[in-house]
Amino acid sequence: MLPPFDLTVPTDARYRPLAPEVAGKFAELAGCAPAAASEVRSKVDAAADTLMPAGQEITLGCSTTDQEVVFQMRCGDQTATIRQTL
């Protein structure tokens, strides 16, 4: 298991792509297959698009369990959770 961490990314278009890229890399490091890591990137990217209007920054919390990676996203008062099995 990887140690959990949080990343705060501004919603500014120059920085916003960092959230899905970091989530995908975290998924890979946790043991997800490349296709699953790519799916994580897509899901986090879609969630970020939905959350962006709620605030100025997106907080991405990355953690693992024995069986999955979990991404908790927050922007303003909106949240999203993405889970991917290992």
C-alpha cells in the first residue's frame, strides 16, 4: 500500500490537468494495470470538469486499501469519489 497524500490544484486551465495525471500515476504505483490507470485519469478528469465551477481549487486525496485505490475530490462545497480495484 502507498502512503496517502493530498494535492491541491488550482482550477486555472494551466494547472487543472495535473489532477488526472497525478491520479493516474498514483494508480500505476499502487499496482493498477495501465488500462485501469488510464480509466482513473479519465474519471478524475470528468469529475474535475464537474467540480470546477464550485471553487478556485480542487483538492485530490489519494489513498489505497488492500483491494483498491480511492480518490476523494473536493472543490468548494462539491465532492466526488473515484474508486479503482487493484
